[in-house]
Amino acid sequence: MPTRHVSDALLDGVAATLLAVTLILSFLQVVARYIFLISTPWSEELARLFFVWGVFLGAAVGVKRNLHTRVDFLFRRLSARASALVLVGMDLLVAVMAVVMILYGSQLIYSTRTDFSTSIGYPRNLFYLPVPVSGLLMLWYLIPGMTRRLLGAARTGPTRNG
């Protein structure tokens, strides 16, 4: 199995696992609080951390799978050339957003380098680390797809699914 496919499967698995663990931790926190009358602040912090990581890694999965938001019934009415331009334009917007995530996420990580969570004690910049990581992954998946789209549109017309 090529390295890219292994990393794709790993990313999908990690994002799904983080979101599943978030759900389990949240459920256990509610049970502990309302049935056993026990407060578990560590579970809230951990659930929040896993949720943030899961969401941002999931956003990279969305870019990998070409799940951009678009109005399909309007998109299908465009000519081949116009739809190719729209797809490239969407790719460029996502790329700009990914670069913004990398730049500002890195600044957040740096500015929170001395902060620590209250109940677990993990560095707070772990909470912001998924922002630039997700931006980098988005670019990793976006650039080859955008290149294929541009080359394919130049030769035979646009591809609608990446």
C-alpha cells in the first residue's frame, strides 16, 4: 500500500476515533455528574481537546474527499469551462484559508506556550496545535487535486469529483 494511502487511512481513523472518544467522555461526564454526583473536570478538558483535534482533522479529511460546499443544482448547469473555473476558484479559496490557519494557528501556539490547563496540566498550545496541522494537511491534499483538475480541464474538460 503506498505511503499516501496509509496516511489517508490513518488520518481518517484518528479523526473518527477522536470524535468517538469525545462522545464517550462527554457521556461518562454526564453519568458521573448526575447519577453518581461526582464532578470530573479532567473529562471535560480532555473531551474538549479531543473534539477540537477531531474537528480540525475532519476538516482536512473533507478537503481530501473534495467535500467543498457548493450548490450542485447550479453547478451542474454551468458549462464545462465555467465549472472548471469554479472548481479552481473554490480550491484557491480553500488554499487561502489553509494558509491563514497555518499562519494564525502558529501565532496562537506561540502566544500560549506558557499556559497550562487547570485540571490536567497539559500545555494549552496543544489546544491550538490542530489549527496549523489541519491547514498543512489541507494543502497536502488540495495541491495534487487542484493540479489534476487544472491539467484535466486543460486537456478534456473539468472533473467534478477531484
